[in-house]
Amino acid sequence: MQHLLAALLTRGYRVLGPTVRENAIVYDTLTSVDDLPIGYTDEQDGGSYRLKRRADQALFGYAVGPQSWKSFLHPPSIRLWHAKREGRSFQMIPEQQEVPKLAFFGVRSCELHALAIQDRVFLQGAYVDPVYQARRDRLCIVAVNCGQAGGTCFCASMETGPQVTAGFDLALTEVLQEDRHYFVIQIGTAAGAELFHEVPYREASSEEIERAEHIVKETAEHMGRHLETTGIKETLYRNLDHPRWEEVAQRCLSCANCTMVCPTCFCTTVEDVTDLTGQQAERWRTWDSCFTADFSYISGGSIRPSVKARYRQWMTHKLATWIDQFGTSGCVGCGRCITWCPVGIDITEEARAIAKEDTR
Amino acid sequence: MIVPAVNPMVPQLYRTGRIRRETLDTCTVEFEPEDGSKVPPFASGQFNMLYVFGVGEIPVSMSGDPTRREKLIHTIRMVGPVSKALCELKRGDSVGVRGPFGNGWPVELAAGKDVVLVGGGLGLAPLRPAIYQVLAGREKYGKIVLLCSAHTPSYLLYQRELEAWRARFDLEVGVIVGHATSAWRGNVGYVTKLVSKAAFDPANTVAMVCGPEVLMRSTAAELEKQGVAAEHIFLSMERNMKCGIGFCGHCQYGPYFICKDGPVFQYSHLRTLLVKGEI
Amino acid sequence: MKTLESILAEHPFFKEFAPEYLQLMKGCASNAFYRAGTYIFREDEDASHFYVIRQGKVALEISAGSLGMITIETLDAGEVLGWSWLFPPYRWHFSARAVEPTRVTMLDGICLRTKCNEDHDLGYELVRQAAAVMMQRLQATRLQLLDAYAYDPRARSRL
């Protein structure tokens, strides 16, 4: 693994990957294999996340943490331009972007799907987002097949994992046996193949490949949660007045955690700021959430003043209207929204409750 | 769909020309590109994002003639800091303009049919480019009916123009206000009353409706009751907008992004959304 | 010269009434003409008649204190004016002023109520048509009210 990391570093990539910080596994700069959360696992449930030590020295023995990769391609805060006043006019100065070459090390299948989903939003519409595109174009992806399912994972329901299928340069499956610890590696692109030449390897035996496939199959059968996706869009469209929305609104704090940790949520706001003299102005784009009270504000008031309306907006967007907008579900089953909700609201449970008492 | 040729998040500079106060709380402002070029082409129904240096940016529909590209014309209602700042501009001040964004009124679809245009309050402003367009090609259309409503007579927009349109023989103009003093000799009541009295062939009509959401809903329902197909009734919707290009997510209305799937929609597509609260 | 019966038959309010009902009602009917600016009736007066507008425009007004007389609705040819003759205390809740030269057919309230009591089928038909118009007016009035609030951002914040 160190060889692979070194190969990336020598090619000038800024390598980002999982690392332990403040009792969670976050994505940050990696310079050595030792930065990885070796021997750690996570225990996740609604509103709960704990790191625990494993009996072995697995490099990737955990699910996903609070962050997703989106903060590197779709920055939480970025200046779009600044302007200087010139008499009664002003001069617009567009931003020159300094865009680093990024390598994501340890991307899970759900996250690959999330990337593809955000590609559809930012690159395949009538407009292309230059900020996202500049970072996405040069991205190198080393993916990982999950060796265990997290407590809130449901990628199997969303058909987004755990087996990595597309969108990677290299994909690793970690295999730990009593006497051996190795990786079965699949090459996805020519770029991945080129990287790989600097890593000591040999052809995998069919037994080793079977072992790797078996691990992933086991993961798929131990998902923490399940979401019934058949007809979910129509069910939600039909039940916009279901009493369950009122019920979940009693619990939801509209804290917006779910939208921050979600790997596909992309909403932003645009803020115009000036200095005290009024001579300089800047436009910033920052992450925003449909859970905020003034997200939907138009002259006189918000369209969605109640928490009920805002929770409904988020969930129906994620699971229903997203399909009409972009052709796929907006949810990849990573479970973050369940883990990181302070009151443990579970999107799979809400969907189940609504479908169960469908007001057909 | 017409889209801007330049980076859509960077405003182009325009200089303020004439400003006219229309009513107590609305003004009409004319802008010209600062570099002396013509206003980029736009379709009636589209909108711009107007930026006042140091104050902020808001979406405002086009209000001018799409064929006259010397000036960019916007009618603005003062409801917040940016709209107030726009109405307080002085001739010669610069503003930033991003656009045009959105889709347009179905003027081409209306060819060969009767056209009913309904503007409630400020709704007349986004409709005006379509009125200009339809009158400029008058021979293409059957009957043309323009119905306007306002809170009171002093809130009527474009009063001089309304009088000029009213004086034409090839256009029916109906005006109604919410309440008035006895000095007003016109209609008082709700705009739906004008719809039922107007002369047009519902089976062969395209209707374009703009105004507060409740007004558009009830007008569309009345038009449908009179026999106009829901696919031929068009509304211009409004939601919070930050980017105008489908990325910020604020303007979502059900599955639609008002900025790129709208702001003009067929009534048949909005029927279930319009009756839902807080959508 | 048109007969009262045929005038009623042509009016949108009565077009679904059977001819025998129009026969019954014509005895209560008479024609009237109001010059522009004159009052057909005033607030709180005896609500003695039901008015069927044949030509012209009528403004419904309410006295609104310091604002003066405010017109809240106008009615045109083909519409009807007045419901207070149907229910006690039979007093007008607003004033009606002719905006333009206006021709009406007026039906005496006591006469109509007597005939309705004698013939309940007629009564049912009359009240049914009246209710339909009232419902339409009520809905329009509610929308007008909403419009008044929706238009004024200051009013909204007080909601």
C-alpha cells in the first residue's frame, strides 16, 4: 500500500483518504500508510457513531465517516469573483482557480455512485459548474470494496454497492486471513494500470479472487438497514399529506446535519459581501441546506416555514423528485444521515412508515 | 432555449438610464450595456439576475420589447433591500446583470389561435414582452384579450400604455381592481370575473397568466371552466433564486427547477403542485 | 315592447327556470331606470326588492369611515343584485349606485317571498339559483381578500 501511496505522491497528487481525527474517521491528506485508520472499525446506529479497535490490522475495516468526498470537488465555501468600485461603476475581477491534482484513496462503492450523481448535476445539465469540473477532471480514484457493512448502511437496497463496478482507476479488496493480509486489486483504467507498475504485485489466483468476491458478498448480506425502492417515487408523490410528516417533524431539529454529511446534497447559497468602506465587494458560494428557515424565502415569507414541509422537501427530493430531475435516485444508501442525525431519524424507517399506511 | 454566452455567474456591467416610478411601490428602470454593445437577445418570459454593488442580487423578469435591443427594461417592486436599491438608482449608476435565464412565454404556439393574457398586479410586468411580441405580429393571431387587475386603481401598472392598448380596435382590454373610491368608473371585483366576460374561443386559445400564485390558480381554473385546455394555459412561477442556473437548488418546486424548467409552465403540469401547501 | 316574462326568460339568472315559474314571478316584477350616479338603494334601508340588471353597471359600496365610500364590487348586465330581501331583518348591508345609465327589472321582495311560501318548488328553484351565485361571489370575494393581504408585505407580517 505504501508503494501505491508513494506512486501517487510522486506524480504530484494531493492524496486524500480516511484518517482518524477527534474520534471519527474523516477524509484528509495522507502522506503515508500509517495515516490510515489501521486496526479501527466503527459502530454506527441512528444518532450514534463510535470508533472501536479491531483484533486485526485492517486498513479499511470500517464503513464511512461523517464526511463525504464532496467537500473536495464541491467546496463548502468558495469565492466566485470580487469587484472594486470605480466611480459610479465597478470592475469585475473573476477568480483564478488554483486547482490541485487530487487522488481519493479508499472510495467506497456508494461514494462512487454519489460522485456519478453529482457529475450528473454539475456536468451534464444545460450549464457546467467550472469549480466542480476543474477538480473532477484530474481526479484519480482508488476505490475499496467494503469488507463489512456499517450499522446504518443500505447500499444493497439502492443497488449502489457494496461491490465497486465502475468509475475507478483502481479498486482494492482487503483480505485478512490468519497468516496472510493482502489486497486483490482490479484495474479500472489505463491511468490506474500505469500507477500500478510501481507496486509490487503478482497475478491473483482464482482462489484469492473468490475469497475477495466472497467477502463482498458477505457484506451485501449484512446491511444495517433496508430501503424498499420499488415504486418509492410514486408512493411519496401520492403521500405528500401523510400524517407521518407531522410525526417526524416533532423529532426533527432542522439542524441540517443530514444535508451536510450526505454525499449527494448539493444545494448552495450565493452571498454578496462588501468591506466597511463599500469599495470592495465579493461574491461567495457556500453550502446551504433546504432545512434552513429562509431557504425558500420570497417577498414576504418562506414557502416552507414549517419543519414538516422542510423535512418532506428533503426526503421527497432525495428519493423521488431527484429521479425525475436526474434519472436516478439521489440516495446511495451510505447511512450517514441516519448516523449523524442528533435524534436518530432514519430515512429507511420513514419511507417504510409511509409505504405501510399508503393513503392510496 | 436562449442561454448567456459568458460565464453565467459573473455579472455583466450595465449603466442605468431612465427611472420612472410606476406606482407607490414599483419602478421601471432602463439599462444599457456599459461597453456600448446591444442587449443580448432574450425571449419574453425570461429573467435576469440584477446585482447592485454591495447590496445583493435578485431575479427580475424582462419587461421590455424583445425586438428592441438598445435598452434593457425591468419593472421592480420594492419589497427588500436589493429591490429598494434598484429603485433608488440614479442615472449613470452601474449595475451587474446575469442572464437571460429561464424559458419563455409560448408566443409561437399561439400563432393561429386566440390569445388571452392575464396580468394580476405586478404580473403585468413579465407579461409585457409577450404583449409587445403578439401586437408586433398581430396578423398571426386571432382575437387578443388583455386582462389586468390591481389592488386599487393607483396600483395599475403601465397606465398610459394600457390606455393606448385599449384604444386599439384589434385588441380587447379588460381592467378590474380590488376596491376603489366612487371616482373609479371601472370594474371592481376579482379578475376571474373578466375571464368569464371576455370574447375568445376557448377551444382555440392559448392563455398566458402572471401574478400572485393564488390569482394564477383561480384564473387558470376559470379559464379551464370556460373550456380552455390545461395544456394551453401557461403560468409564470416564482421561487427563491440564488444562482439562476440550476445549481443552488433554492428554486425547486416539486421536481421542477423554476430557473431552468420554468418560470413558464403549462397548467397541466402544475395542477397537483398548486393545491399543495408549502411545496 | 318586450313582456316582463320574456325579459326575465332572457336573463342569465332565470334561463333555467321553467316557464310556469316565470309566469308566477312576473306579477312581482316591474322595470326601472337609473341615471349614472344615482343610488338604487342605500345601506340599512328596507331591502324591498331583488334586482336583475339588464343594462349598465352598478357599484356596491360600503361606508368605510375616514376612507369614505369604498366600492367593493361592480355588477354588469346579466348579473343580479341583492340577497337581503330573502332573510330577515330585510335590510341592505351595502349601498348600490348606478355607475352608468342602468336598466333593471325589480321583483318585489314580499311578493316573491309569498309566492315561494305558496309554491315550495318555486321557492327551492329560486333559493338554489341564488345560492349558486352567492357561492361564486363568496369565492371571488375571498380571493379578493387574500389578494389584498398577499399584495401588501407589511400586512403579511401581521398575519
